[in-house]
Amino acid sequence: MMFNMKEIRKNKLNGQSHELPETSGIIGFYKEQRMIYCRMSGNISAYISRHFDEDIENINLGEMIDECDSIRFQETETIFDALLLEKLWKYDNQPEFNKRYRDYDSYQYLGLNFVKYPFLKMQNDTIEDYFYIGPFRDPYLVHDAIDILSRVFQTPVCAAGEMPCDLLENEQCKGYCVQNKELLGTDLVRYYLLPEQRDMVILDELKKKLMQELNFKRADELSNYQQRLQHFHGQITFLAVTKWLNLKFEYKGKQIIIEKGLLKQDGKQEYFIAGMEYQINEQYAVDKSELDERWVVFNYVKKLFPEELIIAYEKNREKLAGYLTSKEDKGKDERED
């Protein structure tokens, strides 16, 4: 199962780094012919270089780099092929550092609170009384989205601190903490859980107006806002549907089975899927260790079976409606108290 494998010795990496391909594939780190770590990547060169160019703070990563004496890699046509290989390599080789080095630990969740302040909060886990979205590989994308939505639509941007803050006075917030409380739930759903294309249309209209006024700098700023929000919305859509993706299809002569957004079967090879117990407030949240696999599966399904995303999205909306109804009732009780 390791055809077209290429190898580079660690002590020769600096001199041969230019030979590394910038394509998708699977990378294995070896110690005396034994695989100790493997990972799929959309860019083999960038992945390997990053592990040797940066200062290493993670103890397990540093130990893995010290122990490995060679790196092997195999290019693939797509990142989906790389995922299939990663699952197989892990199953066949049980590389020890895949259990010790958790490169996903830095991923973060966004918590929404529909009842009390602070209404938005970035966290490393999902243990508080928030509705969680994530995790996100890039927390800066989330911070950008929060800031952009606040600037354009006056949505919450709250972190812990005094309330009301100067954003209310500057008209960058509707002041949910002291006024417009009835809009809080509606706006959190619209802008963070079920974002709509009409928001992009609003930005388009604002941009056209600025262009007519020859305010090109501000128009360019809005274009950047649109790009960041579209990226954020793509992440939200993924998180909304991934747990509801179940399908079977033929791929390169093998039957593939996707169960709850994860790879269950690749030909004759079956993989165990842990029965993760998610709480109702984790409807848009997945385990950090599953995020990358789910993302690859989602994008493959999105490309070839887009109708499956629509089915999954409707299931998500049904579940979300039940959660919001319960939170609305709780919020009414707290306000009456």
C-alpha cells in the first residue's frame, strides 16, 4: 500500500527541501524503518518545512522530530485520497506519536449565550453553559467575523468587562446588555448559526454606493469584509451539517461509507467510529480530533453530492429549532425572576 513512496533523510532535508512537492499527499515520519507519525496534508512541502523551520514548543512534537531519521511521502490526486491513506497507515502501523502529539489542541470553539452577558466567548473546550460552534483552526477568522459583523450589522462583540461599553455609544452595537434584549437571540441565530446570502447582498449595495461616492478605500475594505465573512460562513455551514452526512458511494473501484460525517469503510477495510455523546448545546461542535477528517469528507461531498448537504442542513434546522425554543422559555423565566 506504499507505492510511489519517496524518501528523504532528515540530515539531508535542508539541501533537498526544494525537491518537496507542493501537492496533496500523505507524510510519514520514520525511526529505523518504523513509522512513528503520519499526517495528510494539502501541501507536502509546506507541512514538512513547517515542522523543521519553526521553534518547537510542543514537547511531544520535539521528541518526535528528534527521534525520526527519515521522512517518506506519497503524492495523491486529491486530499480525499490522502485521507484514505492516512486512515490506512494509522490502522496498519499504529504510529505512537499520533497518540501523543495532538496538533489540534490549539483549535478553539466559539460560545454563544442567548440569555446573559458575555454573549460571545472563545474557549478551548465546551464545558460551560454556551451554545458552541467549532472548533476553528484559525481563531483570528472568528475574531475578524465578530468584528466585521459588529461594524456592519451592530451585532454583539462582547468579551468580559464593563457594560455597556463604548461600542453602544459609537453605534457599533445595539446594546443588547441594556436594550434591544429581544433581538439578541434573533441576531445570534441570523449572523452566526443560519447566515443568509442577503447579508452579502447588503454589503454589495454598500460597496456600490461607496464606489459612486469615489470612496475607493472604504469600498476595498468592504470587499475584504465580504471575503472574510464568506470564509466564516463556509465554516459554519460545514459545522451545521457534518454530523448528518451519511452516504455510500463508489470511489476508484471501492465502496466508501460515510457515517455521521466520518469515514466508516474504505473497500474491505472498516474503521471504528467512536459513539461520541454530544450535548444539545454542541449541535455545531465536533471533537477536535475529528475536525480535519470531517472537513475533507465535507468538501468531497459538497463537490460531488451537494444534494446531501441540503438534506443534512434541514435536519440541523429541525434540531436547532428545538434548542432555541427551550432557551427562549428559559430566558423568559429568568427575565420574569
